[in-house]
Amino acid sequence: MFKKLIKYCKNSYEELLHKTTWPTRNELTHKALIVLTASVIIAVVVFGMDKLFQFVMTTIYPH
């Protein structure tokens, strides 16, 4: 069992070292900006929905 684990680790290392294609710096930056932009848009939408819900609830149930 221990030999299988060592073989698995060696194979994983070899695959990462020789068979994996890593993104370039420009590709990585571009995709990170896409994720950042989407995250900000989603946060703004959720914030707007929260404020709308708060307004509706305080209109229905005033303090």
C-alpha cells in the first residue's frame, strides 16, 4: 500500500512537471480580471436587492 502511494505521488509530480500546460501571465491576468469584475457585479446586485428588500419591509412594517 505504501508503494502505491509513492508511485501515485511520483506519477502526479511527473504529470504536473511535463504534461500540464500552465497559463501565461497575460491569460492569468485576463481571467483574474474577469472573475474580479463578475464578483463586483454580483456584490452590487446583491447589495441592491438587500436595500430593496429592506425598503419594502420597512414600508410594510414601520418601526
